[in-house]
Amino acid sequence: MTWPAIALFLVLAGVVDVLAMALWYACSWPRSQILGRALVRGPAKGKRIALTFDDGPLAPFTEQILDVLKSRGVHATFFVCGKNAEAHSEIIRRIHREGHTLGNHTWSHPYLYFLSRRKMAEEIDKTQEAIRAAAGQVPRLFRPPYGARWFGLHPVLRKRGMELVQWSLDPHDWQLDAQGVLARVRADMHPGAVILLHDGRQAPGGYLRRLLKKGLPAGDHESSTTGHSATVEALPALIDEARKEGFEFVPVEDFLLL
Ligand SMILES: [Zn+2]
């Protein structure tokens, strides 16, 4: 190889690297606005925060969370998966009845990477229909599984008048115990926080692991009978401590009105 060829190779490798990093940022970074508008957090002024729960509904956790929210008069947003909504339509009705917001979190919880626009629309529309059938209401909010977006998603949402909602505070409730969750919330709390929690459970593993195990139902929810959840355990203290600090819980869609 001659020196000019080596130099050209290095430049091209650098360009490919930069493009790969830009693609990763656009599609995978929760706060990225490159592919389209995403609500990440509310205003820094004031002390309003919002609770969001993903992946449910799943008994008994969603019901336990609803009990805690009811006892403390807090309204939250539930980004539900369509197939769970269809299986637990009575919980969907309860979420709606008790004044919480229902959001769309796709039908089967796939990574949206490399999915066609048609497939993404199908995941969204089937879920809208399952929620409408259960609660008589069609969601306006969408949260992509893992916060991962892909080309064509934003036009699909725009066509349906839907808004994409990410988060600004992730206490890793799918990974930590209740004390760990509370510690992270205390450390990362900020005005306008959109807090990401889970009332459902997904099979663990990153994109590549999922890809290699394609035969398995990706994003399937573990049907746990232990009745134990770090999220449920941490939630009462999370709410009480935040209020003591002067924070007020508002529905996440309030942040879209600004
Ligand atoms: Zn999810």
C-alpha cells in the first residue's frame, strides 16, 4: 500500500466512524431531536414533574401502582404495549377511569431500528385500536421502546397527530432495588423531570442479543407471580419525598402545552 492509499483509507474510516456516531446519536440518544421533535422534559421554571410507566399493563404491578397513585392523588401516564392492553383490558379501563393518561408503546415492544414505515405504522395502529377498544379513547402520546427511533417514525406519528415523549430521569427501576431507585431519583431530580418507570417487565438484553435470539418473542413480558416489584416498593417514598422538596406532580402532556 502506498502512503496516499493509506491516508485515503484512514480518512474514509474516520468518515464512516463519524457517520456511525451521528446515526447512533440521532436514533438512540433519548434527548436527540434530529429525526423529529421529542418531549424530553418540562420547563426548568417552577417545580413540576411527571411520572410515566412503560411496558404494562401487567398484573399485579399495574394495579398496585394505581393503588399508590390513588392514595396520594397523583396522575401519571402509562405507555402501554398493545398486546398487553388487549390481554388486560380491565386494567386499561381502570387507568382511564382513574384519570391517568394512556400512551402508545407499540404492540410488541420491538427495537424500531431498520423497521419499515409500514411495520412501524402497524405496531402503532394495532395498539391505538386495542386501547380504543378497551377505554374508548385514542392516545395522542407515543414512546418508542428503549427510546429508539428510526427513519420514517416521525412522519407516521405526525400523520396521526401524535407526539413523541422521551424522558429526562431514568432511575433504572428494571435493574435496581427500591433503595437504589430512590437514591437515583434523589440524585437526578430536577424541575420539569419526566421520570421513566416501568409497570411491565421485558426480557433483558440489548439490541444485538435480541437480534441473535430472533426466534424468541422480542420484548415479551415476563409473567411474574412473585408479586414483588422495586417500582411498586419505591413509589410511595418517591412521591412523598418529591412533594416534601416542593415538587408538584402533573400529567406529562401538561409539558406539551407550553
Ligand atoms: Zn418499554
